[in-house]
Amino acid sequence: MNPILYFIRDIRKTGAVAPSSKYLCSDMVRFLAKQVQKTKSPLRILELGPGTGTLTKAILKVLRPEDSLDLVEINPHFCRMLRREFSHPNMQVHYTDLLEFSPGKPYDYIFSSIPYESIPEEVSKGMWEQKLKLCKPGGFISYYKYVNFNHFRCKYEKELVSRFSIDRTFVLRNFPPAQLFTLRIGQETALLQPQKPRRKKQPAKPRFMLTA
């Protein structure tokens, strides 16, 4: 098992102070509910770190029969609980590390309850890069931070939020209060690598011609 898996599994137990409130979950699925109404195509949805399934329940309420939901959870106890509590024909629970998850097809919508502020910056950056690979161009990524962790420990995350954020919502009726971020990922692939500053073109040197 990847050493990162053990690390994330341990902090996942304390990453959430309490289960997300129904108000936070309702706000998180708001854009998904709109997409379900607007599109006739089946949607692929991914939830990262579902824990006890509070957000999962809200997602399943807006899913259509043709849509699918994958849950990636690193805690075996939560995996057993999710499989026991939820029975949906198009839902699968994956006991695996996000960095090792390879579904084969990208997702239209990704939800995340992973406690990024408890994770070293280099690991957090790797997780964000993986999420970008798993998200379709034009797809959504929705996640939250507790208000007391409103800063960005990971510079890469901050850059993504500044580029792709379409909504930031404070949810006070949650313990602790949280800020919800919704990103819509664009077509840019250069985003995956740091952009290098362009070199300024040097003025062309004058050319001299000798004539007889």
C-alpha cells in the first residue's frame, strides 16, 4: 500500500470536525442539480472522501437513473459503512488512494471533502493534479474549507481557484462554518505545468552592407 495512503487515512479521521450539515451539502449539489436539469446526457460524478455519506445522500437525491456515482474513500470502516447504508445500481464505492485511482473515463462533476490544509503542500498539489486529470474539460470541482482554514496552504490550489472559481459561498449553518468553492475547469492544458515567463525579444542588430 502506498505510504501516502496511510498518511491520508490517519488524518482523514480528524479532518472533519463533524459531519457536514444538510445546508452545506445542499449548497454543494446546487450546480449539479442545474446540470442534471440542463443536459440529457448521462453524467459521471465522483465524490472524494465521502466519510459517513452525508454529502453522498444529497448527491443521490438529484441523480437520474442514467447518471453514475463513484465514491473514493481511504478509510476501510467508512467504506463498509457506505456499502451498507447506500444501495444504488449506478453507485460504486472504491477503497483506494486518490493518487492511485484510475477509472479510465473522466468525470463531469467532482466533489471533495478531503482536508487539504492538513496535508503537506507537495501531496496536496499531486492530489489537485490528479483531480484535473479526472475532470472533463468544462467539468466542475466542488469542495469546502472550514472558515478558520480560509487561507491556501498550497499555492497550486490558490492558482486554480483564482483561474477557475465560479462561486464562493459562506455556509454559516455548519459546524464549524465553512466556505464552499465551485470551480469550472477550462480547456487549458498548460495549467498542469507552471507557466514560464516569456523572454523579451531583443531588438535586431543593424545589418551593414558593403558596396563597391
